[in-house]
Amino acid sequence: MTSTELTREALPQKIKRKIKQGLGPWGIFLEGFLRNPVMVGSIVPSSRFTINRMLAPVDWNTCKLFVEYGPGVGTFCRPVLDRMRRDATLLVIDTNPLFIDYLRRTITDSRFVAVHGSAADVEAIVRAHGHEKADYVLSGLPFSTLPEGVGPAIAAATYRVIRKGGAFLVYQFTPKARSFMARHFKRIDNALEPINVPPCFMYWGWKDEDEG
């Protein structure tokens, strides 16, 4: 292959890199969606209205460990870190190495831990990082498109890992997630955020103090 042919072959890669750099986190998010759309809930990150409403019920004064499934490019990570105590930890879990690598490079807060893994393994991951329970778990994973058996496994593991008094916070674009949550969480609050693309169903599954 001649040098001219090599140059022609390399040109599209250079163009792709330039486009990705120009788009910033949106470029990373889009690439992650295109690589694995089944595991990414939306092609557009959540709106600030969704973020604020989802996080509003959290008691930040008592929160020591906040876990997020499917953090993407960190749309929720920075707002969570802004609200958290200085001695708390934000632990995020994603199966997409592209997102995990991006987050590790761009979020330098010492309270932040990014793990490449499955949300179904949340109990082992939490223990591996020195914790027994999580106070809150946030998920934007698309329960309606997850492989068979994965959704129920995640819901069950999440219920077990959350401390009494904590909650499972879920935002979705279909109401299917509620059925997975209802198998474990007796009390579920819900809302709809219209200022999001697309409009977003929101659920808060509470693990009450009096539960066995």
C-alpha cells in the first residue's frame, strides 16, 4: 500500500476524531448508544428538570454511599457530587468501557468511583469497595430492552443492597420498570417529567424501616 493510499485510509478516522472532540460528551454519549443501544436508555442525556426532580427526595445529610447504574457521560454524576457530603462516596457501574474510561478521565473528585461491570453484581461491587449497604441507588437502565432475566436480577440485587430507609430511584421512558420494582419494594412513589426528550417516567422505591 502506497503512502497516498494510507493517507486516504486514515483520513476518515481523523475526521471521526475531530467530530467526536467537537461534540464533547455528547459525542461520547452518541458513540456509546450506537455501540450498544440495548443498554443505553436514550440517545439524549436527561434534562436538568429530570435530574432535579429525581434527586429531590434524597436525604443528603445521611447519605454515605450513592450508587448509579448506567452513568453514561456523567449527566447525574456531577449534580450528585455537588449535593453529597464530603465524606460520602458516589459509586457508578456501567457495562460500557467507553463511558467508564471517559468518566475516569474527566471526573477527578476523590469521592467518585467508576466500575466497569454489571448492575446485577452490585452487592459484590459494593462490598469490594468497603461498604455493606448503599443508601440510594439510581438507575436509568432501559428495563424494557434489557436481555431476558437481567431486569429481575438487577431489581432483586438492588433491593438487597439498599439499607432500610434508603431508596431505588429509577427514571425510564416506559412504565415497565415499575413492575420489576414492585416485586420487592412495597412503597413506590411516581411522577412524570414532561420537560425531557422523551418525557420521563420517574419512580422512587422505598425500603421502609419496618420491613423484614
